Amino acid sequence: PETIYLSDYSPFGFVVDEVTLTFDLHPENTRVKSRTAFRPNPAATDRTFFLHGENLKLINASIDGTPVAPDVSDKGLTCDVPDGPFIWESEVEIDPQGNTALEGLYMSNGMYCTQCEAEGFRKITYYPDRPDVMSVFTVIINGPHPVLLSNGNPVASSEGHAEWHDPWPKPAYLFALVAGELIAHADTFTTASGRKVDLNLYVRPGDEGKCAFGMQALKDSMKWDEEVYGRKYDLDLFNIVAVDDFNMGAMENKGLNIFNSSAVLASPETSTDMNFERIEAIIAHEYFHNWTGNRITCRDWFQLCLKEGLTVYRDSQFTSDMRSAAVKRIGDVIDLRGRQFAEDQGPLAHPVRPESFQEINNFYTATVYEKGAEVIGMLKRLVGDDAYATALDLYFERHDGDAATIEDWLKVFEDTTGRDLTQFKRWYSQAGTPRLKVIEDWADDTLTLTFTQHTPPSAATPEPQPLVIPISVGLIGPIGDEVAETRVLEMTEASQSFTFDGLAARPVASILRGFSAPVVLDHDLNDTERALLLAHDTDPFNRWEAGRTLARKSLLSMIREGTAPDRAYLDGILAVLRDETLDPAYRALMMGLPSQSDLATALHDAGEVPEPDLIYAATETMRAAMARRFRDVLPALYADNLVTAEYRPDAEQSGKRALANSALALITRTDGGVQAQAQYGAADNMTQQLSGLANLIRADRGSAALKAFEAQWKNDRLVMDKWFGLQVIEADPEDAADVAAALTDHPDFNWKNPNRFRAVFGSLVMHHAGFHHHSGKGYQLLADWLIKLDPVNPQTTARMCSAFQSWPRYDDDRKALITAELDRILAQPTLSRDVTEMLTRIRK
Ligand code: B3K
Ligand code: ZN
């Protein structure tokens, strides 16, 4: 496959002022007519007329009304064109029903829908399918469906016919079309300038009862973006459609967002608290794209983080405002370490702005999204809140309507603050997670912190250079009082010292408060000092981090030397649990342990080979020790936080349920599942029902409840996804792969549905010890199914391939087993570009 390079960018030779698309819908033979007005692009030198097009049957084409016979390949077409402006017209035939890849125009349960980002529009018609070509779209849809939707505003509609016009120029990746029998959950929002916006959430009949929460989240997002970023909505209509078959979470098409039903439909009976929070965040994310993504889009796909990093950053600010900022931050760091650090540590490591790709869909990664958001958080920390706000205003003013670059983005900050961001820009161009080591020196009344930064070299970045690292530091005195408030140190050198003087006694340094930079911190505190931070740090992130570090250290020595769980850690957490002034959600987080895969990462980082069975056993031993040590407080923690009031998915109630459920998990270790059975039986919401079920499975008495659950929910696809996933997640390591294999024989295992496929295999991969079973059966099962899925849906297959990315860190036997599976997949006679690129990169 061809490799595309950032450095090869050149603008398209033509400008598109407007395009009109006419769809005559038919499941197997949809006809698409396009009428596109081209004119030479004064900013371009190359006038090659190339239109992207894949899987299209060209019926006819003309230029200025005269039929033409273009040169057609499997990638697109070329044609001789006039020197001046001209009208291109073509008609193609496509097969939505046969489109199982879920990219372009496809069908899901009898409904038509589209997914065009990144390069799916070329499967709909011939067009310059690149984000820097922006045009005004008019869309005409003919088809026997009660609901016919596209972007923008409706301009005409009659039975079986609708016409839409989007006044805002946009790239083709933001085009959308939906047709089917759908019900609208309607509402309105009035913008700060008095524009009344109609809002609709379109769902399949039967799902009407799951719309209210998503609608409220949309209205909250619209209001928040006005208040915090001064961004108003710019059309009279905003539609969201829920679809069951979707490759990812959701898509920000202009005025017509399309959502995986799992990312929008919610009800207390069918959705967990975590589902509610995720839905609120995704609705906000897609809505926020209207300004960061749509009004200002990307010049090319290398700039993906321009819209994704910024929009993730914005949605995390929104969630922090709607819920608890501390809890959100800790959750984000757990996620970053679990997914992005793992990516950076393995063969798929790439910079936030990659410099080459074969299949862009493979770069919608934790690095581009989550590390991309961290980079923006650092920028804000360095320039300060006021300068950030001024810079953002300038960004919107200067680049509205543009297809912009990271250079444009940084220039706005340079012009606002007078700073030179040349060095800061390395965060966008260098792969790898920096290691930040700190050495303390105490003399007279002065504490000196000497930091050394080191980014491990990778294939993507063989010679990393020093980065600008904002390091938030505060000092805690010996009796737990804060003796220096948070100060942001700006590190720019490979090694650099900072001093704090006038101190009465040697303090404990609380470093990297709020996780002020995405680095691995090496700070050699002793257990007493860490326990002091766990008890007294005023920074909620670092307080949690102190507990997490004690847990990690203890687990690592349990794994290495078979030591007993650390008492200081258990005592420290117990004190936190007893502190009723602390938010229940925060206390629930304090009860968590580093994931098994995080422990594997830590071992690998230390130059050791992780053994999944030992990691699993140590984690189990630690949990058993927690159950014993916390025995006296668990019943009250459980009872006091088991919410009995009417269900609300807000931060307060879900925090309590999270704490009660964390307590239940430990209680189950000693009561054999009695309490879990009671909770399962009494639950009137999915959060409690599902945790009851999970604990019953852990206590080895889940079979009756699993049957009952299945009977109760067999007609609800989203709940059944949980039923499939939970059995794998909660299986013994010995059985996880067998449980997954057995589930694939279940009549409801519809493997072409990405949610269902991920429910089983995403769960298997998350089950560290189960997936890495020494027999290799986990690897083999996944490989079998990836081989089966690839011809049907390359995108979902390729995403799942990242399960194998950490192979180089395991022992020789496992390495041999994994690489054999990778080679078996690579040897398939026809393999998608998506999977070929992923596996070739992983195999290196
Ligand atoms: N922009 C889309 C992701 C598209 C993924 C294409 N493979 C959703 C989002 O990030 O908001
Ligand atoms: Zn996004």
C-alpha cells in the first residue's frame, strides 16, 4: 500500500464553490447524481483533475453538459478539463446493503446512514475527498421513507422526497444522510443571540424512552459552549440520529450528528452510571466539534489532533464543570496511562501529529486524541487561563472557515503571548512518553529540586530532544500543612534545578500536581512521605496518586518477591475510606488498583518481563487483603451509599453507587455472594443490577442470575452487549478464552455488529491474564475472528489488532505464540489495507 507523507502536502488544483447531490435510494442499487462547480484554485500550481472514488459504478459523466469518458481506476478518476470554471456532473450506482464496512452509505436494520470521516465520501460519489476542499452542499433525497435527513436546513419536503441546504462550506467528510422509519424526540434551544434552534434526537421505534438524558446533555453542551468559549450554534436545526451498527462512538457531521446507539440511548433500567457519564461526554464532544472541527477544520489528516485534541480537551472541561473536576482528572489519567502510555511504549508509537500513514483510520488513536488533549492542557498551564481565553478568541476569529494546521494553532498563542513555541511544538512531533526524574536536596532552609527528563527513543522518534514541561509543585510540611501553594515550574532543559527557600523544616514535595504533564514521574519518596501525601495533600490528584504509587510499589514487590501486601498502603486507604468529608466518588477511586496491564507496563519499564499469571495472583491477593483490612468499615460504606432515592444519573448519586459497589466487591470476597444476590434481586437500575451480577459471577454463583438477566433483556441489544462482555471479563484467567469462544456460538452473537464483536473480544483483550493465557488460546481465538471479520469490516478489525501491540514485552514463549498469529493473519491472501498496515507496524 501507498504511504502518504505530511511533507508532500499540496493544495488541490481546483476550488469547489457548490455541489448538489441527488440520491435515489434503493437497498442494493442506490443512484447518486452529483453536480459540482469547479474553478481553478489560484493557490495551486498542479492542475491535475483527480476525483476520489471507490466501489462506485460510474453510469455517466459530463463536463458543462458534454458527455466525457474519464480514466477510471479503483481509487478514482481523471479527466481532461477546461482551463476556466466548469460544471462536473456524474451519476454512479452504489450498494448500501452490501456495505458491511460501515463506511460511506450503508444500511443498519433497514435504515440508511452514512459515515464519511475520514475517507468514506469517496464510496458515495466521485469527489475531491480531502478536508481542505470545502463547499456548500445541497442534497436531494428520494426514497419511500418517512424520515429523510441531511446536513443543514430543510428547504423542501414531500412524501418520499426531501431537499436540504447547508449554508456553511464544509469538507466532504462532514456530509451525512439518514433515511428510515425513525421517531423524533424533539426539543428546542434558544441561543444567547435569540436564535431558536430545533433539536431532534431520532431513534428507532421502541427507543423513545431512552432519549431524555441525551437531549438534556445536548442542551447543557450548547449552553456551556456559549458561556465558556463564547461559541453559539449556527443553524436553525440540530439533529442527532442513533444507529445500532457503527464503527466508533459518534460522528460530528454538520447539523446531523450520527451516534452509535450505545453512545446516546440511556435509561436508568438499561444504562449504568458510567454509561450516562460517557454519553454526556460524547454528546458534548460531537457538539463542540461544530466549532473545533467543522467551522475550523483540518487542512489534511495529519492535522487530526487540531480538532480531536482540542475537542477532547473541551469535553473534559465540560465534564469537570458538570461533575467533579478531581474525579474526572483521575479518570482521564487512568485512561491515558492504560491506553496512550501503552501505545507509546510499543511498536505503534507515533507523535500527536504523525508524519506518515497508509490508512488514516488507523490514526484515530489515544495518542492523537488523549495525548493531543494533554498537550493543550499544558499549553493552557504555561500561558495561563486568561491568555488561553484570548488565544482561543483569536483562533476562532482568524481561522473561521479555514482548513487549518497545528502551525496556525500555535501561531495564535505566539501572537497572543509573545512566546516562542518552537520548543513546545516538539510535543506534536515527538513520539514517546518522557521520563521525569527528580532528586531532592535539602540545605539550611532551602529545598532544591533537580529534574532530569529523558524520552526513550523509538522508531518514530530515534533522537528525542528535551521538551517544555510544566511541572506543578506544592510543598507539604511535616505535620501535613501546606507550606507552599502550587507553583508551575517550567522545565525546558534536559536537566534543571528549582529552589524553594525560607522553609522552617524539610517539607514533602508534591510534584506533578493535577498530572500537569503526560510523563512518567520518578520521585524517590519513602513510604512515610507517601503516606503523608495520601493523608494530607491538598491536591486531590496527587493525594490519589500517592495511594496509587503505594499500591503499585506493593504489587510490584508482591510479584517480584512474593512479599505480603503493604500495611502502610492498606492503613492509608482505610483512613481515607473513613473520612466522610471526602466525596464518595473520590473514595471509590481510592479503592481501585492499577490495572494488570499497567503493572505489566511498569515491569517492562523497569527492564523486566511481565508474567500475567503472577500479576493476576498478586492483584487477587491484594484484594483479599483489602477485604480483610477494611472489614470493619465495609458494611457501613455499603449501606450508607446504597442510594434508595429515585434514580438520578448525576455526580452525587453515581459517586455513592460507585462507592457502594466498590465495597460490595470486597464484601463478596468474604460473604460468598450473599449481599450481591440481595442487590441483584432488589436493583431497579442497571448500575446496581450489573454490579450484583458481576459479583455473583466472581463468587461462582452467577449461573441462575445470568439466565434470568438474559431472559429479562434478550430484546435489548445494548444490555445484551453487557451480558456478553461481563461473562468474559469476570471469567477465571484459565477459562476466559473458552468463555469467549462459547459465546460466539450463542444465537445472538451477531459478529457483524461492531458493538457485539467488541463486547466479546474487547472484553477478552481487557482480561489481561485471560488473553495472555500461556497456552496461546486467547491469541488464537482472536486471530481466527480477526481473519473472519476483516473482509467484512476492516476498520473494526484493524482497531482490534492493537490488542497485539504489547507483544514485545512478554516472554519468549508468548512472543512466539503471538508472532505466529500475527504472521498467520498477515498470510491471508486478501487482507485490507487497514489491517495490513496495523500488523506490519506491530510485527516490526
Ligand atoms: N471524528 C469522529 C471520528 C471518526 C473516526 C473515523 N475512523 C468522531 C469524533 O472524534 O468525534
Ligand atoms: Zn472528535
